[in-house]
Amino acid sequence: MTVFTPASVSLPASVRTFLDSSPAADLRGTGEQHTSVFPFTGERLFTFSNATAGDVDQAVNDARAAQPEWGNAKLAARSAVLLRLHDLVMEHEEAVLDLIQAENGKSRSHAYDELMDIYNCCRFYAVSAQKAYGTERHKGALPVLTKTRTQYYPLGVVGLISPWNYPLSLGVGDVLAALIAGNAVVHKPDSQTSLTAVYLRRLAIQAGLPSGVWQLVPGRGAEVGDALVERVDGLSFTGSTRVGKQMASQAAARLLPTMAELGGKNPMLVLEDADVDYAAEGAVRACFSSSGQLCMSAERIYVHSAIADEFIEAFARATKRQVVGPAFSDAATIGSLTGPAQLETVSSHVEDAVAKGATVIAGGTALPELGPYFYEPTIITGVTPEMKLYDSETFGPVVAVYVVDSAEEAIARANDSDFGLTASVWGKNTRRAWAVASRLEAGMVNINEAFAPAYGSISAPGGGVKDSGLNHRHGITGMRLWTNKRTVSQQRFHPIAPSHHVSPSTFRAIVRTGMRAMKAMRM
């Protein structure tokens, strides 16, 4: 494994300048102080006051007061704000990348994945707003006599809880979906990565967003989360399955529209006709993007026995070519884990597997000489059910490789999981790969690439099944999740009932004739 060891590691000038601009003033909080750390060094990065339940109440009140003006604005005006934000983010691209790395510790290229996603969100939501929220025409109950329309209008205030691993993509991207629908948002970014949310909120305000419709309330999960669920009109949550189930249960008690993207133990299936070198390079992206701290990361690889040895060797070579280190540039391809909890989980899963007989093919050790939370990209074989690594989400740069004798076995083992977020299938015969993909129990499946094609196809819904989620973001269906639906029908000339002009028997005869005609005309 190659390491990148700079003479010194310091924050970029853009981050220092932003820290000097009092970003804590943009956060709602009167509670105890919280300090986030700079993952490359473990040193203090940013200190602010946590939000309390009372702060959440005030934030919701302020958001609710600001929402009507924004919600009543024309769709074109709301869309224009997102399109201007698109350009502002592009104008400040390097500063945004610096900030994501400073808070999260990921590599430059993996930080850029988030920027690509936010460009996608700004553009798609803006250009699709009319299609998503414009009044829809429907065939009425009776042709000619009934005129029916469906209207979409904002829920009001959406509560949004976003994680530390993708502060721009999974935080701001979901905020934009709620905003374009005309809602106000009370957003709890993770306390480790609240600076990214502040920076993007400032750019959004510069683009024309009223400041009151995006409130920031970072703080303790239970206190802020519980307060949000009790006050908001819709809930978006991205995080662990355990907490997600708890939040969904609380939201269900109030019948809140809810979107939850949760954990994953995602499989990668390498069929016997796969291009071995191409699949091995793809496995690096699938398994080690953002140091594996990605709910869509592949943590299980099922490779056909006919090419297993060749694939494992190629994958190990590709992994050992990665450059691990702290770099605010492209000098390193793999960055740091974000904090001590992630390092502890990764280390314990690997140590447990090795102690119980698994074999490390590549990696397998922490790299404290680079920084407190660095860990090598790691490939392990011989993983068995009694090991933690077998079915628990690791959320780090570790993958277990299993040899199978058929596609049927790979499908069965891939589906043998409580999770169902994403998966990938690799093979030259694309018709067969599609057939395999269509049998996988996952919300998103990719063929001959890692997670990016399905997630990046933003016009399609993206999310998980089973314990990996509830409802989907993206697409028109994801946009409409943050609206109420109202169907309005006008009846003309005659009621849908007998009247003093039409007897019950005549009315029934008319209905039968009409229904037969509608069936024949496939109406």
C-alpha cells in the first residue's frame, strides 16, 4: 500500500477564512458546547452550541412563519433559486471540496462525488418542478360530465436529519428536494459536519432563498430528533437502521410522510464471464469510496469459482495501488475515517475475523503515522457466519470476498440479508447480467459499475428495501413525497346518481352502457 505523507497537514486558507466568518451564528443553539475535529489530525476544528428542544421549537416556529411566502411563490421563481445555486456552487467548487474534506476526512476525488450529486439535484429539481407539482389532468368518473384535476401543495415544515458521511449529498441534496416543493426545512446536520450545511445555506441565500425557510439545528440526536418529530409535517432521515426504525415509529404515530435511507451490507456479484481487470478496478470504487463510509459501499463480493483466483489477485493489486493519506489535492486516492468510533468498528471487525480464521489478502492495519483515523483498504477471505464481518455493517474500507460455483448461488447468498440497499453485477453478457440484477432484493442495482449509475440517475427513484429504507428520494415520486395531494372534481350537467329527470332503473342502464363502452375503448 502506498502512503502519502506530507511534511505538514494544515487547513486550507478557504476553510480558515470561513471559520473566521462566525459560522456558529448561523446555527440555532443555546445548549452545551460541541467541538468537531479535523480528521486528518484529530485537532479541534469548530466549536458551537448544541440545539436544545426549545431551540428546535423556535426554529420550527420561525420556519413555519417564513414558509407561506416561499410556498406561494411561483414554481419558476423557486426553480430559479436552485439554478442560481447550481452556478454558485460551481463558482465556489474548490472551497466546498476543502470544507467537505476538512470535516469528513475523505479524499478529494470522493469529495467531488458529492459535488456531482448536488449539481444533479439543483438542475433536476429545478427543471422538473412543473412536471412534479403542476396541476395534473385526469379522466373523470364519467367522460364529459366529470372534470378532475390533482393539485400538489407543500406539507409545510419538513424535518431533516442528515449524516456525517456525505454532508453535501445526503444533507443539502435532500434539503433541496423539500424546498423546491415549497416547504420550509428545519435541518439537523450531524454535529461533525455542520460547517458544510452552513456554507451551502449561505450560498442558497445568496441565490435568493429566504433565510427563514432553512433552519439549522445541530445537536444531540435524541433531543433534537424527538423534538423535530413532534413538530414537523414531514420527516427525512438518513442514518443507521436502528435509529431509523425508531424515528419511523415515532413519525408513524403522527402519520408523517417519511423518507428513510438506512444501512446496507451490499453485495457485488462477479459472474464467470466478467472482465476480471475491469471488475477488480470497479471493486475498488465499490468498496473503498469515502474510505468505505458509504451506505452503498460493497461489503460482500461473490465471485464465480472459475475466475476467483484471478479476480482476487487483480483486486489485491488494484487495492495496493491506492495511495492513502491526508491531502487537499489528488495526491491521495483514499482518505481518513472520520472519527474514533469508525476506527474502532473497523479494527474490531478485522481483528475478530482474523482471530477466527479469516485471511487478510490486502491491508488489515491502521496507519497512525498518517493520522489518528487512517486505515488501509482491506480485503479478507475465509469469512464465516460466526464473524462480525459476515453480516454486520462495517462502514469502513473492508470487504469480504466469497467464492461461489454459480450465479444461482451468488443470487441466493446476496439476498440472504436483512438489508437491501444496493448491489452490483459484473459480466460481459449484459442480457444475462440484467436477468441476474432483476432477481436481487435491493432498491438500486448496477451493472458493470459500482453505485454511481443507479444513484446518479436522478430521474429514477433511489432508496432501499427491507431494513435499508422506507420510501425513495429522487425522481418525480421522491419530489412529490414532500407535498400534499388534493384531487378536485367538478360534476357537470347531471349528478352521478338518479335524479328527478332520470329514474333509478334508467340511471343503471346508462351506467352499464357507459361502462361497457369505456371498457371497449380501453378508457
